[in-house]
Amino acid sequence: MENSQENNCRIGQTPSIEGSTNECDLPTSSKVRKGRGKFKGIEIFKKMKGYNNSKLSVQIDMECRRPFGENVNGLVGEIGRLVSIYASFDVLYWCNVPEDKKSKIYEKIWDKFELKVGDEIFNNAHVREIIYEIACRRYRDIRRTYYSHYQAYETDEARLQNPPNDAMSERNKANRSKQLISHVTGRKLFKQTSWTERNEEGEEPPAHELWRLTHQKKDGSWGSEYSRQVYETVGDKLEESSSQSCSLAAPTPEEVLTSIVGQRSGHIRGRGCGPRPTLKSVVTAATIAGLQAQVKNKDEEISQMKEMISKQSEDMAVIQEKLENQREELTTHLENMMNQRFMDMMSQFQNRHL
């Protein structure tokens, strides 16, 4: 989810509107959130049963490196459940988990979900990497909880008698109070918000509108004053660029937002955790996917053309046969006429000489 990575944002800098380098997109609400309890995957089974035990479809955004759609929460929860069951927690990092255990988790995901890019089911290295990124965050969270609890006591008996307290929660609350930018979507992915706000043509909102949707509350107030200033500054710059008569292309909302909130290595501000500056491998994957779709469309067009040509060839053969029959009939008729005329002329000639 969004909060896991963004809780680790570095605190301590005071960004300006024109060059911010410190967005953390985290909520600052002081309300106590009721725990959801341990994920057991019951809702997934109910949904699958409702779909005649068929797999649940989840879309993958290759640019944002995030799943989205109505079944995304079930996918993320299932990944966390499988990590807690199959991963090895005797190593420090997810990258050290044996590959066979990672593959087991990935294969189990495909037992219940179909991961799609557009209308095509994708099961390649790039999709696997995106699933592993989610699993890595879940692994880190689970192991951190285990480590904090078990390292505090010397014996298992003492550990069982002293369950973890809310010390980490209090620390995170203190960190959030220092943040200048806070989103208001809670656990909901930015990509999910963007997807649910599509227009009638299926287009997702531009960057500055996504900023408003994720940083402005339903009552019109903002999660923070700085978030409001960013949105208004982006709107002013876009209006200014559209009013200028210039031969150069006008900047996109994404470019204007980046110029205001700044850049951060490995992260695109205003898009939540997950989207990264475009990598060559991701561009290649997206290009390949697009080319494959084009090739498929061309193959269908070629197949239709071949079918049309075949039908036209059959029609031409029928027409050719009719023309040939007509030619033979005409030739025979002309020959008969010539013979008859010749016979008539011979008869007239003979009558004259008798």
C-alpha cells in the first residue's frame, strides 16, 4: 500500500513552492484506525465463488509499476498472506530469500488472479518484478514486527508474555506531525484513485487533478496548506502557458507539477509510492506490449484480407467459367451461322446455273 514506503520519507527540510524536494504524501489524521485483523483471504474465495470459481482479474500499470482495479486490495492482501507463510524470515532482506520460495509465492498468486496489461494476460519478468516489489514491502513489515518483538526479550516465554506495544505507532505519529504534505486517500493507492476517476472516454485525470483528488478532502478543505499552494500554483502556470502565443509546445501538467514539487531519485512526486522515473526496461516492455498489440491487429487485418481475396477469387472463377461458356456458345452460334450462310449461298449459286 502507499503508506509503507512513504512512512520512510526523510523529514527535516522545509520546501518552497518552486523547488520542493520533500513530499511524503501521508495522512496526518489523529483518528485511531480500527485494525483490520489478520488477512485470511475469505473475501477472495467469496468473489471467486461468485464468478463460478474463475480467477479474479487485476490490471497492471507498467509505467506506475502498480496493480489497480476492483480486486487490487485482495491481491495485495493475498501477497502479504503468502509471504508470511512461505518466505524465510531467517535472512535480513527479501533479496536473500531463496528463489524457490519467491517462485512459490508468485505461482500461488496465479492460482487466484489473472494479471493483465490492457486486455492481454501478462506473465513475464516485468510483472513478476512488480509482484516481488509488493512482496518485499510486506516482508519488510512482517520481519520488522518480528524483530522488534523478539529482540526485546531473552527467552521465548518472556516474549510470549509481553506482546508488542504501540511504540512504533507513536513514533510514526510524531513523524507525520512534521510533514508538510499529506494525502487524504488513506490506504487507497493513488493509481486506484486515478483509475476510478476516469472520464467517459476512459481517460485518467491529469497530474494536477490527481493531486487535488488525493490531497483535498470531500468538504473542500486541504490535507495541508502546502498541498493547496501547490495545486493553485500549477493551475496558474498552466493558465499562463496556455495564454502565451508561442511556437514552442506548452508544458504538460506532469511537467509543471514536477517543476514545482521537485524531483526525487527513484520516485515521481504526486503519483504516490510505486511510479518511478521511466526506466529503459519499462519503456522496452511497454513498447513490446504495444508492438505485440499492433502485430495482433495487423494479423487480424491480414486474415480478413486473405479471406476477402479468397472469396473474390472464387467469385472470379465463377465469372470466368460463365464467360468461357458464353464464349463457347457464341463461337458455336457463329460457326452455325457461317455454315448456314455458306449453304444458302451454295444453294443460290446452283439454282442460277441450272
